[in-house]
Amino acid sequence: MSPDLYFWLAIAVKMAIGASVVIAATVAAERAGPLIGALIATLPVSAGPSYFFLAFEQDAQFFSQSALGSLLLNAATAIYATTYVLLSQRQPFILCVPAAIVAWLGSFFLFSYFVKGGTVAALLNIVIFATCFVLVRHYRDVRMPKIQLRWYDFAFRAGLVGTLIGIILLLNTVMGPIVTGALAAFPIVFTSMMLILHHRYGGPACAAVMANGITGLIGFGIAAYVLHTSVISLGVPLALTIALCITVAWNLGVFALRGKQKL
């Protein structure tokens, strides 16, 4: 397979996977509630395919540094989601999302400037997620209004998400390992869901999905830390497999625990 064909095939696959999961997450939130939608959305939809294709091109050292970038961005994504949750209770979409993006960019560049090691990045995640969880815990349980979905809703969502993912993936080609890891974990799914759900259901209902997503993101942070610390000794294929299993197991555990609490 020629390098050009491989490049565009990789982008097309990642765009298709990302669009499919966003559609699944938004429909799940609409039909089964914010928790289910959030747990689907916080699976490594963007990072997983990105790291999979990087495995054919980069060595373990590059992966270790990329995972550090993803770990730092995970903390920034928690701030991103929390900013949106708090603002969307009263403010319009046109203010909420840009403010959340500014908070995301500012926090990520601040973290990447001062944090250079995996242990410090892990401690940073613990502090950020504990704070964010406390701030959003009262906004998690909101019922989604019942609205009939039509075929063009799905077409719009797929086109929107595919375009956003394509832009991020093209930027990946000119960035270094830290920024590549960050872009691999860019909150593309959260952003897409905000665009879709806020317009259709309003801020508080969309915020409930983002608030539940804070818990789901913890699993991704654990997986990124494990990948960062283990990929050189275990090798790329095994370390990636373990990281993926961690994210899936975490979200399943969160679902089971929350289900028992409601019984």
C-alpha cells in the first residue's frame, strides 16, 4: 500500500469511527439517559484509532511522550467539561462553548509548560478531577426530553463529527509527540455532543452528559498513565491493549456502581 493511500485510509477510518461513536453516544443519552451517553462518549474514540495507526509508524519512546501529552490534556478536558457544565445552566451556547475552549487551551498549555513527568501529571489529574467532580456532581441527573429523531439528524451528526475529526487528524501530521498525544485526546466527542445536544435539548440537559463524563474521563487518565510508564518495557502492542482494557473496564465499573446506587 502506498504511503499516500495509507494516510488517507487512516484518516477516513478514524473519521468514520468517531462519527459512529458520537451518534451512538448522543442517541444513548437521548434514549437511556446522560450516564450511558457519557460512558460511551468517554471511551477512547479519538485516541484509540490515533494510537493504533501511530503504532505502525512510531517507536515506544514516542508513544511514552504522546501518552504524557494525553494525560495532561485529560486534566484540561475535565476543566473544559466543568466550565461548560457551570456556564450552561444559565448562559447561551455561543458563550458556553467558546469559554470552555479557552479554559481548555489555557489549562493545557499551562500544564504542558510546567509538568514534564508522568508522576506529576498523574498527581495533577487527581487534584483536577477531585475538584471538578465536586463542582459538577449536582448537575448529573437531568432527564432528556423525548424528541423524535429523523434521518437527517444522523446525517448532520455524522458530517459534523467527521469534519471536525478530519481537521484534527490533519493537524497531527505536523506536530511533535506531546502535541500529537494532546490532539489524539482532543475532546472532539464532547465538543460534537455539545453542538448537537445543547441546541436540541438545552444547556442543563447537555450539561448532565458532560457532568457524568467527568467520571468516565478518570479511566482514560489511568490508561494514559499506564501507557506512558509501561510502553517502553512492555512494547507498543501489549501496552496499548492494556490501556484499552482499562478504559473499557473503568466505564463498565462506573455503570455497575451507579446502577446499584439507584436500586
